[in-house]
Amino acid sequence: MSSSNDSIKKTLTVALMLCIVCSVIVSGAAVIFKAQQQENKALDRKTNILAAAGLLVPGKTVDELYAQITPRVVNLNTGEYTDEFNPETYDQLKASKDPALSKALSNSEDVAGIKRREQFATVYLVEKDGELSRIILPVRGYGLWSTLHGFLALEADANTVIGLGFYQHAETPGLGGEVDNPKWKALWPGKEIYQEGTMEPQIELIKGSVDAGTPDAEHKIDGLSGATLTSRGVTNLVQYWIGEEGFGPYLSKFRKEGV
């Protein structure tokens, strides 16, 4: 009987020691690779920002290309820049979940389906030959199955689109997932988000294709075939973030006063 108890104790002891050793290894690996994970995350963010703005070119590293970009944190309520946060480390998605740094949206306000909106957001300014050439805005909103996260790039006039790209979503491949199709993304450059003389969002996806006979074609994008709800979601999220609740005050101020 004693031998049997000793055997059970030894088995439990060995199992316990294995658990301790494994937990130490896992914890150690998490600490060791944390810095690498953060570097990869930052590199991915920079890559997506550059891609949306059409700035990814062969022969140069992401960091070399990103050197022309200056991030600034903006107060979405006033449209003013703020030095309250470090733009390189500020996490606006995290801030959107913090009641002290965000606000809950009513049903009428929440056209993008994000539930809460952060009070501060990061914009990315691109300079060329000493002058501002592009403004890149983070955007997000709900489609059919998921929240789409991406970047909208504008010319220095704060009105003409350079590009739109999504780096995270779970829309249906071949339908809503066509937001990743280069042919569809190529429809965005040159489109205008506002009508001349106004700050009312006009850009939208329509059912079917845009052609020479489409009224206000400069504000229209081909809808995603077979993906009505995703198309509507893209329209809603873009209009939300360039509207009064999003970057509207900033873009209005920018068009009047510049950087």
C-alpha cells in the first residue's frame, strides 16, 4: 500500500514539475518575443499606411519610405492637434473602449456600427519637397460579418481620394471580401469626398457600375457585386469618418488653414 502511495506521489510530483517548467518556458518566451511582436505590429501598421497612400515602391524598406510621414494626434471634437499623447504609441482603438477617452454613440450617430468613438485619433501627414502632399486617416466600421479596419488617403486638398485600403476584416471571400481586390481599389483614386464648397460627405458606393452617364460620378464608386450590406457598410464608415462625428472638423479646419 505504501509503495502504491509513493508511486502516486511521485507521479503527481513529476506532473507538477512539468507544469511549472512549461509555464516558465511559455512565460519566458512571451517576454523574449514581446519586443519582436511589437516591432512586427508597428511594421505592419506602417506598411498598410504606405499602401493606402500609394507610397510602397520597390527598392526601399518600409522604414525608409515611412520617414516621409509625420503622425499627429487630433482632437476629433475640435479638429485641433494635441500634444497630450505620443502619436507613435497612442492606441485609439484601446482609447475607444475607455469611457474617459471616448463616448458612446446613439443609434442615429452610429452609422458606422462602432458603438463608441474615441475623442482623439491619429492622422498621418506626408511631405514631399518640404510641402504637404497627402493626409492619411484611419477608418473603421461594420460590414456584413465584421468590422473593417483601414486607411483612407487624401490629397493635400483634403478632398480628393488617393486610395482606400483595409488591413483587417472578415467579410465573405469573393463577395464582401472583394474590398481587397486591386481592381476595385483602383476605382477610388481621383474621387472626391465632398461637393465643392461644402463639408457634407457625398462619396458612396452605388449598385452597379459608375460610367460617364452616372450623375455626380466623381463621388460614386462601383458597389461590390453580391455584397450589398458590405457595400453599404463601406459607404457608412467612410462617410462617418469624413463627417462631423469623425474627421470632419479637422478636414474643415485643414482646408481653411492648412497644416
